[in-house]
Amino acid sequence: MATLPDIGFATDIVITAQPSKTWIIDRDAMQVSRMDSGLESVRQAVEIALNVERYKWTIYDANFGSELDGLAGEDEAYIIAELPRMVEDALSPDSRVIAVDNYVFTRLDSTSMRVTFTVHTVYGDIQEGVEV
């Protein structure tokens, strides 16, 4: 005898991707300007994810943000080894991000470095960078 009733669940369920509409911030006008669901929305999400320190702000869950602040003051070889992993970890929760590659490390002075890279998304490629 079955313990649960057989209510005949449908097996022809179709899963569809939901739009990723978000408000786009116009930094020049210092206001929210419009909505977008394409490359510009992913660009903004990538920028925010890389600039928000993970675990610091309770408004974001533990899967959002980066841990790049931990690289400040570290040895150059350590930064070159760890930064790609940290960037990919920060962007991996976003299903619109396919891959990150083409890291270019540029020494700015004795204590800072600029790193640029390409973020491949379902909408196209984004050139992004961070400074550590």
C-alpha cells in the first residue's frame, strides 16, 4: 500500500529562462535611468559583484561578492596565482557568465596592480578590470 497518494504529476514540464531585467544606473546623471536585460545588465552585475566585499554586507547573501580585498598588500606572485580564482568564484553564481579569461597584470607602483580580463557572457564579451 502506497503511503503517498498518486496525484498524477505532469511529466511534460518545460523550463524556460527568465529575463534578467534590472535597473541600469547612469553614473553621469547619478540616477537610475532605464531597465535592461542584455549585456548592459550583466556588465553592471559583474561590476557590482567585483566591488562588493563578500560577507561584509547583510543585504547580500554569502554567494554574492568577491574577496579581492584580501589581496591588498600581498606578494605579486600570490596575487597572480589567486586573483583569477577569486574573480571566477565571484562571478560563478551568475548563470549568464560563461567564462573568464585573458588576464593581464600591470604593475602600477610598488604597492598596487591593475588586472584586466574578459568576461564571456551569454550576451557577448565584457572587458573588465580591478585594482589590487
